[in-house]
Amino acid sequence: MLERLKDLTHNFQTAFINGDFFDRDIFNIAKINNAYFAGESRQNEISCSPIALPFASHSTDLFLSLTQLHRLNDPKGFLLQALYSLRPDGFFLCAFPGGNSFAELENCLGEVENEIRGGISPRIMPMLQKQDVAALMQNTGFALPVVDNEKITVTYSSLKKLINDIRMAGGGNSLTARKTSYVGRDFFNRVETLYFKKYGDGQGRIPATVDIVFASGWAPHSSQQKPLARGSADISLKDVL
């Protein structure tokens, strides 16, 4: 996220930074004059739920959201609130795990559960895809929306360490349709064995791929580039081709 901010020529007088799982010191950069941290954790200056942001209209120049959008039942509602808080030509940027994140883990959990129980229950929350986020940004009303992704692979020495990291980051299964009954130690032993068999690197480590989705856009302003009106071109594309 910082790399994307550094590419901008803008400086931001006020920034709202929404989320709970990040190091606050990383946002101590020259482009941001005043940063206000908001989230559900008590460490934040503003304690709030992402479904009811307490920000006034046109109250900030920059809105950053970290690891939030994929958790929400109403991501469009969150984006509308973010856009509402931005001043004209204000910038929005979010990052969250989406796409095919933790595909290796999901595959092994499903395969073992299907063998044992003859069916699969949801054990990893559904992930937002890039094309879904792009449509949300456009429908919300952001100008010049951009959505891209970056794959990060982290390796672990055991399945337990991987699952603990996911839980510590607040990534546990929050689906209401999940099975809550105890599956037993043997289940996870079999998942770990299959994980190492299918994805292990031969040196005692297994990979976990996280697909980080980035979405950005601007609050509309008269100075921004706008597409030409449909039918206003002087030359038809078919004549050029």
C-alpha cells in the first residue's frame, strides 16, 4: 500500500486508516500530515464497526482500509461510507486477501473431509474476486477505479503454525453455515499429511499462497480525466483496423 501511495503526487492533510491488523508506525510518512486510526480494536483512536463508520461527509483526503473488505456481508455499503467521507478528489485504497487465497489449505481440507464424511462443509470463507471488486468500485461511484492483485507465498513447518497464524490475524471461519462440531486430531493429522504430499517442498515446509487484492479510486472531481462521450469519435475503429 505504501508503494502505491508513494506513486501519487498528492499530499494528504487528513487520513482515516481503517483496520486492526497492521503496524501503525508504517504510516508515518511525509505524504500524510494527520492520520486517525479507526477499527474494532481498543488500540485505535476511533473505535467503530466497519458496518457503521462514524465519519462525516467530506471529512478526509485519504481513506485506507486494511484486511476489512473480505470480512463484510455488505462490502458495497462499506465502500459507499468510505466515498461519503472523502472530500472531492480524495483517494481511497484498500488491500485484503481475496481471489484464490489459501487454495492449498482449502483443497486439502475438502479432500480429507470428503473421504471421511462423504461431503464438504465450508471451512474457509468465500473470497472476493478481482472482477467482483472492480464492479463494486464502479457501482459505488468511485472515479478512475483500479483493481489489481499480488500473490505472496509463505512457507510453514507445520499445519498447526499455519492455522494459528490465520487465527491470530482474525481469519478464522466466521461463516454461519460452518460445522462447529469437533472433528478430532486425526482429521488434522490427515490434512497435514496430504498437504505435505501434494504441496510440500521436500525440505519439511508447506506453502500458503495469499492473493492480496488492491482496489483504489478517487472521489469525483471536475479536474479528473473523463472518458469521451459515446459516439463522439471522429474516426471509426473499423476504418483503422
